Amino acid sequence: SPFVSRPRLGSRFFIRGHIRKYWPAMFREIRDINIDHRTKAVNLALMGIIYTEEYMTSHLDKFIPNFITSLRVVSVEDTIIANKVGQLFYYIGIYCPYSSYIHIIKSGISGELVQN
């Protein structure tokens, strides 16, 4: 776990209110060629999931497809990103009910990303 204890309520509500504003930029950075930008974007997404907890359920239709498409492993550095994305999905599994995202993941694996 990245935190020793649960983040405070005020900070969780603050991040919850602002997380959707930086998603488009974060998704662009995930696909960047620069490994440092990609690593920082994945870490930002991980912290965002931990802070927003179950609020993520209503936004999984945008979140999951962007991370499925970012899982290209070409070099050793990409395996670091892939492991972080694995952590993202671990925390999504903790905070969101299975039935809310399984159809998105199945469509992503089959190559036809479904939204909604």
C-alpha cells in the first residue's frame, strides 16, 4: 500500500472534485514516448484511484480503456509501467464492484473496447 493510513476526508473530497479535470492530460502522458512522463502519469493515476475510492465506479468507462491501450510492452522500461498499471487494476478491484467493470475489460481483451 502506498499509504500507511487512509487519506484524510478533506483531501479525498478535494481530489474527487478535481480528478476529472486532469484525466485527458494524464491519458496523453500515459501514451508518451518519454518513460519519465509515463511513469509520473501512472503514479498520478494510482494516487487518484486511492484518493477517490468508490467514486471511480462512475468513470470506469473512460478510465479502463485508456489504461488497457497503454499496456504496450516493448522495452524493459515498459514492464515497469505495466506493473504499475497492474497495481491500478488491483485498487480498482478493491474499490469498485466487479460487475461494474468486467464487461469493459472483456471487450478490451477481445480488441473491441466497449463504453458504458
